Amino acid sequence: MAKKVHEVVSILERHGWEQVRERGSHKQFKRPGYTSVITVSGKRGATMPIGQLASIRRKAGIEELR
């Protein structure tokens, strides 16, 4: 199911990911204890592409991002 960028950002924040930097429409999130950085791109109201959503789901390990 397609999700908006702002929905994905709020799900990440609910699961403990913190925004560490932003440049333009690219936001980067880190979580204490994890080495990976998750990049979310796009305007807040835009629909996130399926491939990007799948990549974020794999890196974060959050099944809610389906």
C-alpha cells in the first residue's frame, strides 16, 4: 500500500529513529545502537515510491511500512 512521506517519517520516529540531518527534501535518520542511516526523500505530502519504501522497511526492520 502506498504511503505518504510524512507517514513514513512519523512511523520511523515512533520506532526510535531520530532525524540527524536534512538537506532540501532529503532527511536522514539514525537510531542509537544501529550503524545504518536511513534517507527519506521527497516532499511531506508526496507519495513514496514502492522501491524506496521497501528499502526503508528492510533497513529499519519495521513491518508496519508495508
